[in-house]
Amino acid sequence: MSYRFGLDEWFVVELARTVHDSEVVFHGFGSPCATVAMHLAKRTHAPSALLIEGAMYAVNPYPAFIPPTSNDHSLKQGAVYSMRFEEAFDMSVRGEVDHMFLSGIQIDSFGNTNVTAIGPMPTPKVKLGGGGGGCNMSATIRRLTLWTTNHRPGRCLVEKCDFVTDLGHSTREGTRLDLGYTGGGPQALITELGVFDFPEGRARLRALFPDVTRREVAEATGFDYQEAPDLGPLERPARSQIEHIRTIDPLSVRRSEFRPAELERTFPL
Amino acid sequence: MGIHLGSDKPSDLQTAVAMIPPGSMVALGGGLSARLPMALVREVIRAGIGDLHVVGSAHSIDVDMLAAAGLISVCEESYVGYEQDLGLAPAFRRAAQKGDLEARESCCDTILTQLRAAEMGLSFLPVHGVKGTDIESLHPEYGRITCPFTDHEYVVVPPLSPDVALIHAPIGDRQGNLHIEQPYVLDERFAVASAQVIATVDRIVSTREVVEAGIVIPFYRVSALVEVPFGAHPTSCYPGYAYDRNHLSAWVTAAGTPEGAGDYLRNYVTGVDEAGYRRRIGPERLEHLTGYQASEETWMEIFR
């Protein structure tokens, strides 16, 4: 029988591929795919990365499993040091954190994200959870990787966010340069359909999952975008990466991010 | 910003929460699924203390339950919800959407900076970011300032001095010295910046035991101390117990409608005291949550 793996696993591999070796990388709370991806990167191509674990602020932990919440003590197993809340935030706003993962219920073509509300505040149609520390940290962290697992229904990648919680490359007050911000903004946007980059501060489609067409992406995307000249399918994961994911995340918390139909997408290897 | 040297600090929940006048700014300790001051939240609901302005970082059932009870007028937290796992906070969301409370959303580092300003006795501090986002539009009290050295324009924020901080710790002594495990989140900052600190602990122990574990919040910051076993349930309080995901999930389901939230509150809050609450949860379930140390498999099993 052939070896198969799921979209959730490939998605985590794509997130992990954005992690560089020897960088300081952080994810916020409520981010199962990013959590698994950071540990995958650390155990494969980025062994020297400094991994700051979610809402535990534990440094380089080696947890036996990923729990369904970001501040369970199981996430600091194997860490010899946990930062204080203040240390993690100071480090981020000072510019010492290289890379952070951020998600959005709405994301625009500049990479601005909305996790505050759908519809106008103060009495919106849907009050979302909120941004945590993203509104401060997105200004100063060197590189942001955005992700969403809700591209296909067409309501996530929008022309304009109802509310800008976290900064992309440009808002109504101007660009990052105009605002005097030191962080580099979003460098990648990974969705369940494909991967965008931001060469001119605007989202550009760079690659697709092999079971997705350019037309499907266009239909699901609310903003205009360029396509990379070498647009093609994503590079398949290695079997060892898939095995690592299954070891890191035996509770499969990563799968909680996907709608059931997306979880039926599997690929041979 | 209170120094509390008295030897007669309230030691029961009713007297402790009576220190909170309606309309108070209340800081909530802990965060997300860990060390939320739930016994105090339940007692505030029993006492019906309303018009509260709650402040904090990323929170969940504490804010959601106070919102369900109609006791919050302003919510100045950076996040309220149950992460990817259990999703949005139903009662909080309903109250915000109807305009029953003002969702004055803030950010973790902004709240931290405002508490630091209060601790340092400063009338403002600059914060990174915020400028260019819509968060600023929710806060007419913020300002802008140009740095005299670099010409960079910062958003500046006023100090945040809560009237009372509610904090839960695993252990403390009778004087109010508290030990908590990392992450402390904002609890140390709240303890200094707030006028009153009402603490619950799972166990009151000897001063020697707290000193050995490490004092994180000293006695002179604490104005009331109450022993409440499992006082953070259904959130975790390590090293004692893991969070009760099943119970959180049951609350989220119940809170999906106002009627469901009302039934839950009658069953688990207003109709019982804390001993009654623990009986409702059941000794076997509570025991199960303390058993996480047995093995990784046991720990994982708690969350299935």
C-alpha cells in the first residue's frame, strides 16, 4: 500500500519551511499548526533556532505532545528556561525576534489582519476573540508568516479588512516606512489552497497545492493579485517530515484548524 | 498601589469580594486556560457586583462568565476566547454584539506598558506599534508624542491602576505571601499597580514552604487571602491540576444561548457555594485532573 499523508500535515510542513535555522521564532496562542510547525523545523532543518513557545514563553522545549491550549505546562517539558511575559514582549518590540506566525479571520493584500470584529465596532456583527499582542509585535518583529485554513469559503482574503488588528505592509496611515516601524512585515501567506509571497508589499501567488487550480484560488480571493512567473505546485514533503509531525502531535490538535472537507484531502508519497 | 500590612486580612470569599464596589476596574490574573481566579469570579457573580471594567491580557471563561451574568460594562482585554480548540466566547460575544458591554480591546504589550507606567509613577509611557492599526480608534485616552531625540512618533498610553486585582495561586501563607508557577503572565504587575489584591490559594501553607517554593507576590501587596481548593477550576493551577477541557467545553456549549448560560450559572454558581461547586464537579473528576504527573499518556488523556 502506498504511503499517504493529509493536507493538515503538508500545511504544517509549509509553515515549517518558513523557519530559518539560527533565528528567534515565536508564535502566539491558539495556533496549533504554527506550534507543530515550529517544533518540526526545530527537529529537522532548524536545530539551532531559538524557539519561544506560545503562551508559556518556554525556550526550546521538547514536549511529548501538543495540548489543545497554548499555556498548558506540558508545553514547557524539556525547556531549561521560561521567559517571563515581560521578557518575551520586550524582546519582540526591541526587534530581537526574527520571525512570528500570525493568523487572521480577514487578511488583505497588504497582509493586514483582522482578529477583532466582523462588521463595524463597537457593536459588530461578530465579535472575534482579539489580537493578543499582535498589534504591538507586528510592528517590530523582523519577519511575519501569515496563515489561514479558511481561504476557500471566500471570506478570509478580502479587499479591505473590517478592522485592522495587526499591521501588514501598509495601512490607511501609510507604509511601514512612513510609520517608522523597524519590522519587515509579512513575507509569506500560507493557505489551504497555496502560498503567497509579498515581493512589493502586496500578496503574490507563488505556489499551489497540487489538487488546487489557479481558478479555485482566484474564486476564493477577494483582492487582485499577481502570479509569480514560475507559479507551480508546492514541493512535496519528505516522509521524515510527516513522521516527525505525527510524533510531535499525537493528539492531532493541528487538525482542529481545518474544515472537515479539507481533511479529506490526502496525497501519496 | 496599595501597601497592606494588616494582620486581619479577610479570609473568606464573601468578605473578600465585598471589598469590590460596583463600577470597579478589576484586573484578572492568569490567562487563557491557566490560573484564572475562578472561585473569585463565581463569588462576584453570587454577590452580583456589576458595572465592572475588566482588564487583562488573553482570557477566557472568567470574562465570558462575568459577561453572561451581565456584570461587565467595559472589557479591556487583549483576547477573550477558547483558542482554536473551543473557539469564540459565546456570552462575551453576544454582549459585545448587542452593546451590553463595550469591547475596548487592547493588546498584551500595551496593557503591560500601562501597568509599568503605574508602577513607575509615570503619567504616560510610549508603546511600540498600535499606530496605524484600528485598535487606537477604540482608545480615545491614548495620545501621540514625538520623541525629542529621534523624531519617531509614538502612541503614548496612560497608567493603568486597577481598583482590585483578582489572583489565584497554588500556595500562599496566612500573611499573603504567594508562590505561583511560570508563566506569571501579568500577575506581578497587577499586584503592584492595583489598589487592592484579593488572592485565593489552593492551599494555605507555612511561610517556610512558600519561601522554599519562591515568593512571587509579597504579603504587603495582598489585601485578602482565601483558601479555596481547586479555586482555578476549570482552568489549571500547576503543579496541582491540569485544566478541565471537558468542563470548559460544556460551558461553551451551554453559553451558546442566554438560557443555557443561565442554567449553568444556577447549577454551578449561584445555587451553590464553592464546596457545593466541587461536589457538582465530582471528586473523581478533580482527582483525575491532579493525576497528570503519572505519565505522559495520562497527561495527554486528560485532554482527549
